[in-house]
Amino acid sequence: MAKWRERPDLGNQLRQLLNEREIQITEDTERRIRYISDRQRTRECIQREVQTEPWTTTTLKDALLDVLRQTTTELDITLFLDAVDEYDGPVDFISTFLKDLTQQSFPMTRIRICCSSRPWATFAEQFGTCPGFRIHEHTEGDIRQYCTATIDYGLQSAGLLNDLIPEIVQRAQGVFIWVRLVISDLTKVAMAEKGTMAEIRAKLTSTLKLLPDQLDEYYRTIIDRIPENLRWNTYVMLEVLLRFQGALPAKTLFEVLACSTVVGAQDSQRKTNWWHSATGKELETQLWIYSGGLVEVFRILDNDSLLCAQLMHQTVKDFIERPDFKHFVLGEQGKVTPENGDTFLAWWAIMQMGDRVQTTRFRYRNFLVHARLSELATGRSIFGRVSSVGIDTLSLKRTHSISVTDIGETLSPLLLAVYCGLRLYLQDAFAADEHVFRRSKDSLYEVLLSATSESILLAEVAETARYITGHGFSVSGDALGRIGSALKLHYTQEHFLSDPALRCEVLITMIITAFESSTDVNVTVPIKIKLDHSNYEEYWGTMVHVWAHGLTHYLLEKGANANALSSTGETPFDRLVAETSKGIYVYGVTTRTFWEDTYSIILLLGQHNGKFCKRSKAEVKEFRWKLGQQLTTMGLDADIESLSGIVSPQFIKPTRHTFSSRLKGVFSNKPTG
């Protein structure tokens, strides 16, 4: 997602304009400037939310229906959809959705849909009465031309192959991939036969008759030709290419294959060395031997060193996804093989890190994605494999989402499992050693904080936090401070997550989870807030000073001190007024969310006899006026009159506090936010 470009502050622009016109800025004028500026911030926040919000399938569907239901102008829409049968989901859903679109009546919009698919029963049932045609009846000339162009006329028996074209065209039923496989098989027969032309003709004719008409059966025939001692390689390669998203370098595919059978990290390095020196032609040949031609290669920029592998067609992907594929390829071995392509990719990635190979983002992302998918699909963790090969530390040489400054350039497999939310791995680790979390010196909570910046991990962070604290892990005050600081930065971050509200909720849950595991609710922690693009403020305080609504309510109900003083001698009320007056919410998720939280926290602190210590009466009065203006402007359901009773200048006598000198050391690194 592109970084949001913050606009210049409107308030400063207005002040500059008035100064240029030599217009005096009175107190009333300043209030009006702030009011206009806050309204503009609200509009920008709403615009930012719309532009950065992820579009789910449901959202896209609703958007399309909104267009169709419009009543502004006469509108004709025609949708052209190719290969509907390749929809990545239940075919019943896509066919029903399209049928419903055409049957609905819209006020000013007419919609037509032209789509193509294989003649599956679902599509025949839904669209059988619609105008249409069998496209293969109109492609015979194209298939004939394709056959002619594909035959190698340098072969002595090329004429015999050419004689078979009419039968190939008749049986093809418009499926070009079937023609491609047939021509390839017949060419191999023609090249291998050494007899007379009549004998070669007879062999080609009999071979063609034995080839299945349906692609699924054809693919089974191809697998049957592969020797059984190579079937493991076949299974690994096809499974990996099925699960991997994007272009997979051919050498990497062979590295993954080698890692699928290793018994140790050194064995992995030894086995993968051969592929690094192999030529493109050697890799192509080996791929064909293992896959029978179901895997094809392509070169990026015609560079032999950038040789990539992929499944030859969508129908091959469909074939591999069949429930009986593993048992068909591996036979009896399939009954004791829970691993799939995600498992092999995860093994490869973690072994590369265990070998101290420079960890690129490519390997890291592969482990992150595929280790999680492997647990979901197989119900097994990779804990046993990691333990058996003796990987104790992983190399983290390149900067990515896990903060190297927080945890160093090496990390344990346990730390990585916590970060990735590998619940089955954590359960297996605890089963092997019930003190694994209690004795752990790893920064498990800090790495969970980093995980909240990964959209695919965010939803799992809270459950992982509950699991490790519930099984003995003790959260340090420094870790709580970092999470509290991240929660404050949540209102001031310059980059925006796909779901900032969820991240805020997860951070609060992490803090509450730590307190549930016996941490003192009045513990003092280091807190860091962002004042603007480059300036921060650091102080010590309790978590009540963080004043996030859900968190503040929990802490006060648990007996936290509503008037605890920070290292700067400020109460939570003091901090709230100071930080809002400094405008730290400017870059917030939404201005509305900020003021809703602020109002709720004021009520909570007031109910628990919260007071001021360092704020002047003028500051408190200014804050009360501004809060009332914001709540009124946004139409929030709030009792404005009650604010004068709650946010009134009640002061407590300052008390001298001495805080740890660790403050500088704790904030030597920028916390993740």
C-alpha cells in the first residue's frame, strides 16, 4: 500500500495568510482557525480511510450492486468473463452470482454477461437456456494450424505425424493443452522408433488410440510413466508449484526438493550445492524426468540464470488438488505422508536460515506464509523437523518486519514461531518441555508487537499472547512500555495499516493479557510518544497514562491509581490535556475515533476521582472548550454540560518521584509502531 502523503497543516496556512495580509490574530480568531483546521483533519481522515481500506470480495460485490442500482443516468454494462471455471472458489457461488445479476431488475441499468467455461454440469444447469455456442466447434482450423506449427518437420517421420492431424483435431474437442501433450508424446515415439516407415506408422497410430481423451486421465497416464523410485520427487515438485504464489526459480525448486529429505542442516547444504552449478538445459531435463512434462520452464528476460518453473496449465493445478492425488503418486507411502507443498517450502526456508545463509525477504516471507498454511492444512507442526536437524539459532541478516534492532541478528526457532503465530509448533514445544516459556529469555512479547504490523498475522497475535502467558511466560515492564508506546503511536503513525482499529484492539488485548498473568496494574513502564514527524517525548508512567479507552477501563476497575504521577510529575489527566493540546492525534486513524476515546476516558477518570497536578486552569479551560467543540461538530452522543463538572480544575499537591535512569537505555531503539 502506498504511503499516505500528509498535507500541510491548514491551521499554519491560515495563520500565514492572515500575517501576509497584516490581519491581527486575536484569541477568538485563533479558536476559529483551530476549529476549521480540526474539521479539515476530520475530512482528510475519512478520505484516507476510504483510500486505504482493503476491498474484500463482499465489498466489491456491494460496490457492483451499488453501480447497478444507481438512478442517475441510463447505463448499459456488458461484462466479459473468460474461464469462469477457473474461479478460485466454489463454482456454484460464481455461477449463481452471475445468474442472479442477469435476473434482477435495476432502475436505470441494463447488464449483459458474456462468459466462457468448460462444459461442467453446474454451468450447464445455470446457463443451459441462455444463448451460447460450443467454442470448440469453431476452433478446428486453429487446432489444425497449431498441430502443423508444432510438428518438427526435420524428423524423417514428420509426414506420418502430419497424416494423424485430422484424427487429433477431431478428438481434441477444442482443448489446445490436450493437443500439445499428444504432439509431444507422438514426437517422442517418432524419434525413438528405428523400424520401417510402415512400422513407425503403426506405432504412432496405436499410441494415439491409447491416449485418453480427458485431461485428468491423460495426467494419470503421464504420472504412471514416471519410475516409482522418482515419485517422491514428483510429489514434492508438483505440490510446491501448486502452493507457491508467483514465479519460482528452478534452482530454488531443486533446493526445496533436496531439503525435503535431509537429516541435518549440513546435509541440506551438501545436497543443494549441485543445483547451483547446473546449466539451464540440465535443469530443464531433470524437471521433465521428475514431472513427465507437467512442469514447464520460462526465462525472465531470456536470461538462463533466471530460469523459473511453473505448472503447465490450470488443469494440472486442478489435477494436483484432487483428494486422491497424493495416494495416486506415492502409493502406500502416501498413507504416512502428511506433508504438502507448504510444509516443504517452510522446511526449506528455515533450513536456509539455520545454515546461516543470508536471510532475504524472499525466504522469510516464504516461511511466514507457508509454515502457517502447512499447520492449517496438515494439522502438523514443523517442530519435530526443526528439533531433529538441530537448528538452535536462525540468521536474520536482512531488515524486514521483525525488528533487528529489537532482537538482534539471530533468533531462536521459538521466537520465529511466536512471531508467525504457529500455534501447533508452540503446543509441541510446550509438550516437549513444559518450562519452555517460563525459562525463555527471548523477547517474545516484543516480537509479537512487531507481528501486529503484518496484516496476515494481526488476527492471531492476541491468541498467541494468551497462549504463551498462560503457559508460563512473564512479560517485562520494558515490553509493556513498548506496547503502550506503540498504542500511543497508533494515533500518530505516518503509515497506515489495512485495519488500524483491529491493531489498536490487539495491542490493548496484549497489555490486558499481561496484567491477567499477575503483573501489577500500577507497574511503572517506559513510554514514548511522537510529537511530530521527527520529535519524540519519553517518560516513565503507569499504563493508565496511555489512556486508551478499553485499557483504561480495565486498569481502573482492577484498582489502578487514577492519579499516579509520571516521571514528569503528571497525572493521567495532565497527560491527556497536554497531548491533545500538542495535537498528537493529527495523524490518527480518524479524528472521530480519537475524540470518542478521549470523551470516554474523561468519564472514567472522573468516576475514579482523577485530578490534575501540573496543568494550569487556563489550559484546562481551553481543553474543555475544544473538547466540547469537537463533540458537537461530529455529532457525537455526549453530555456536553457534564464536562464542566468532570473536567474541572481539581488539583493535587505535586509529589517528588525518582524514576530509574534506565529511561535512556530503554529508548535507545525506536519501538515498533
